Amino acid sequence: MARESIAVRALLVSRNDRTVEFLSEQMQKLAINVDTCCDTRSAAKRLCRAKFEGVIVDLGLGEGGLQLLETLRDLTSHRHAISYAIVETPDQAAAAFRSHANFVLQRPFLTSSVLRTLRAAYPMMFRERRRGYRHAIEVRTLIKPQSIDEFWATSVNISETGMAISSATALGVGERVHLRVELPDLSEPALVSGEVCWNTNGRAGMRFVDVSAKLAEHLQLWLTERMSELIPA
């Protein structure tokens, strides 16, 4: 079964070649995958098509750069992304924070300062990556629907917010079910309610509902450990 990439991803928006080259090199030192755009319009389109845990915007692009930072908070998939502004003056830095930037990177760049900022932000980006991470795993899962008898299925993947299963038994979209998931390394099966979001070609996707605080904590820890195992040394 193919595994989903666990690498943290960042979108770097700048038309300055030296800035793009330098920051890409620093982020790659932390195993952050970098995509680049040279203008805010193409960046906005890219954000609609792909998920990034970090967005770095060069305010040398003008008002469009500030607008892009503000727009991030209106995009459901990027509402919690960590945002950086590339600035040259204290006034630009102040404007960046007013536009909800989490960090600023000031030109001319100092390597030690940039790496310190990236390292400080990395745990937050990693947590955001974990939120959307789907861990591929095949384990026994007991499904208890409301409309038919319970049955066993096989998981396809699992995330903090839901899971996919493989089963010949069809489930209706919107149906509520109870799940018993036998995850390895957990002392007891995970018991959770779910709602069927999609069902096609023998597979179904479930969104978790009514998750206990204890289970949410255990699942977050378990997924963090699984992701950490896949990160290159």
C-alpha cells in the first residue's frame, strides 16, 4: 500500500531569484518541501489546488502580498497554516503582523536568524501537517451502522478527523455508524462514532464525530509517532 508523504510543505511567493534560492536552501535543510510562485495571483490559485503547512510571502510584491496574507485566514484548508512575511523595514514588519503573519524574515538575510525562525516555526507546521495526514494502515475495523447488522471491514487509512475503510457492504452517505478500530500500539481498541462522507467502489470514507478528549489525544500521539518514524534522519 502506498504511503502518503509526511513532508511538511511550504509555498514561497517571491519574484526575487536570490530570495527564492536562499530560502529554498534553508528550508530544505529542515526537510521542508518548497513550491514557488512569482506573483500573488498564481499563488492564490496554487493554494486552492494544494495544501501547504507554511506560506512565505515577499512584501516586495506590494499590496498584493499583504492581501494574500489576509486571504489565508479565509481559506478553510489554510486557516491554520503558518505564515511568514519577507520584509525590509520595521513598517513592513508591523503591516505584516496586522495582516496576521506569524513570523517575519528580514532582508538582508542572516542565515542563523532565518534558521532560528524556521526551527521555531517547524513544530507548528508539523502539527498542521499531522492534522491532514492520512496514515495508510490495514487493520480490522468493526462497523455498527444504524440501518443494518454490524460487520467487519478493513481500514485503508486513518487521520485525526476520520478514516477510510474497504468493505463489500454498502453504506449510505450521511449514515451514522459506530467504529471499533484495532490500532497497533494502543492498549485497547479505539471506539468512536462516525458519519459516512463518501462510498464508492467498495470503499467508504468516515468523518469522526463525538470523539472523546482522551481518544483524540491518543490518536494525535499515535499519528505523531507514525509520522516521526517516516521522517528521514
